[in-house]
Amino acid sequence: MYHKELNECLFQPKLIAKKKPEPYNDAGGDEEINQPRFSTLYEDAKKRQERQAKLAEAMLDNQCTFKPDTSATKQRNERLVQKNEVNLAGEAR
């Protein structure tokens, strides 16, 4: 009975041999092939974080267009310092 069912079955799968996975090599050099997988992944994550930090900083600089004019405050502070120096010099006499 089992053989009869097998003979009636039209589906016959064709199996393909699996390829062996190639070692992870992002840069294309042979030096990374010998490096342990976790080290390669760690370095990759580190580079991604640095790249994301630079992008975030650039976006923040582009979004913050307000640049306050602090020259008036700087001039006022310089005058106050000069005035205090004159007062201290006058008291020392």
C-alpha cells in the first residue's frame, strides 16, 4: 500500500547541496578573516556609533540657526573689569 502511494505521488523534490558560509569580511582584506567574529562586530558597531554621533552633531548644527550677539555683553563686562581695577588701584594708594 505504501509503495503504491509513493508511485502515485507526482512531486519529487530536487535537493541542492548547501554552500559553506564565507567568513565575514567587510573591508575586503584577509586580515579580518582571521579575526574572531565578536571583535569584528565590536569594531563595526564602534564605527557605526561614531558615524551616527557625527551625523547627529551636524544635524543639530543645521537646526540651531539662532546665534545670539554677545558683543554688547562682552563690552559691558570689559568696562566693569576696568572700572573695578581702577577702584582697586585707587584704594591701594
